[in-house]
Amino acid sequence: MTTFAAIDFETANNYRDSACAVGLVIVSDGIIVQRMFTLIRPPTSFFQFTYIHGITWEDVENEGSFGEIWPNIFDGIKHVDFLVAHNASFDKGVLNACCSSHGILMPKQNFHCTVQIARKSWNIFPTKLPNVCNYLDIELNHHEALSDAEACARIVIAAEKAGWKP
């Protein structure tokens, strides 16, 4: 088995560098070994997606910026073999935009998408995170970053047991 990190971002608005929360779950040899949740102060107070995740400017205005919280994220992911996310292109884009706007190098690990993993492993359609979690009987509080990240981690754990290899 492998060591990987499941990551999920919530954003304040349509700008990819507007991360306002991150959930991170580290898995080693099929066992969750670390969980991390952090609110993030985005570059502006413009919040468009509170109706999705419930996070407001008032919740994050005194939190660290992405650049300030990055060392904690990096400590969690620096030794993993790969990263996973549901609709990985979104989370990879947020990570890339946040790193870029703070002058941070993007992590070198490959991203794998749990949408694609679920389709290949179990032929699940539709493959929204709640659909996959329902199929695999995984608990989910959707759009809560740590819950979404843990669900992704559990999807990959189940897929590895079913024979999926990164």
C-alpha cells in the first residue's frame, strides 16, 4: 500500500485563490494517521459561496492567510506518494492558485481524482461525492472540508483494497 493525502478546499468565491477552508487527511498503508482542518483568510472579504459551505468573512477574518497556514499543510503532505481529491482539477487548481499568489512552489506529487477512481473501480454513475459515499457507505457532511477530505481518503482506501493502483 501507499501513503497519500486527501485534500479538500472550500472557496469564498469564483477566484481559485479564495480558499477559505482546507481539510487534509493523511493515509499510510490503508490507515488514516492524521486529520487537519484549518480556516483560511482569503485575499478579499467577498464571499459568494457561504450558502454552500456556511463559512463567512466573519468566520475567517482573523485566521491566517494561505501563506501563513501553508507550513502546516506542507508538513502533512511532504512525504506522501500522491494527493487525491474529488474532482481533483478543482482542488489542484485552488492549491496551484493559492501557492502562486503567495510565491510558494506547487507540491510535486501527482493528483488522482476520486471521481475517476470510483468510475474505474465500481462503475459508479453519477459520481458526485454523496453518490460515491452512499455506494460505499461512507459518512459525509458534504461541503465541510475535513469531512469531504476524509470521504476521499476512504474512497481510495476502498479502491486500493479492490485492486486500484496509483
